[in-house]
Amino acid sequence: MNKIEIKEKFRQFEDHWSPRIIGELNGQQVKLAKLKDNFVWHSHANEDELFMVMKGTLIMEFRDRKEVVKEGEMIIVPKGVEHNPYTQNGEEVWVMLFEPNGTKHTGTVQYERTNNNQEWI
């Protein structure tokens, strides 16, 4: 029951697309990630994902549209929906993620940035 200083947690890592776990509640993990440039199309068959933008602008691409998610906004990607998060113009974007324990980083897609062994900070 200790408070967590989110900006301090973000200062503890520099790499992109490699979420860090900062908390758990009700079967959900709370994660922080720094994103930059392109990622990969993927989906999660059984898990919804919440992306809350803490800094910058995230582009969430779906097969039929794109959503621009700005600082202070969030987007929920429903389970089974294919999506591709990315950033533009070399901008580093900070996000907080909420997803069920055991959610695979890129679903069933194996990618050079896939990280299913996310560490606690």
C-alpha cells in the first residue's frame, strides 16, 4: 500500500517497446512502456488492453481506421481486435498499460521486439 511515483518509474528504463510491471490488482497488471517508431500488427485472443498515454501522441492503427491518442487520453483495444501501435516523427511516447496477468506481449505473433519476460520495477 505504498504510493508509486510514475515519472520516477519511467526514469528507470530507456528501451522502447519493452513494458515494465509496476503493480497488480484483480488479476490485472499495470505496466509502463516507452514507445518509439513502428511496432507490429498483432491481437490478443482473450485479453482486452488499455493504453493510457502519459506523454506524447500514440497512433493506434486498426485494419479499418487509425485513432490518434494524445497525452491524457486512453484507448481500450478489445480482445481479438488486430492492432498496430506506433509513434510518428521519432517521438518517444510514454504509456501506462492495463492488461490481464499472462497477456502475451504480441499475442501469437513472434517479432524481434516481443518481450514475454517483462520485469518488475
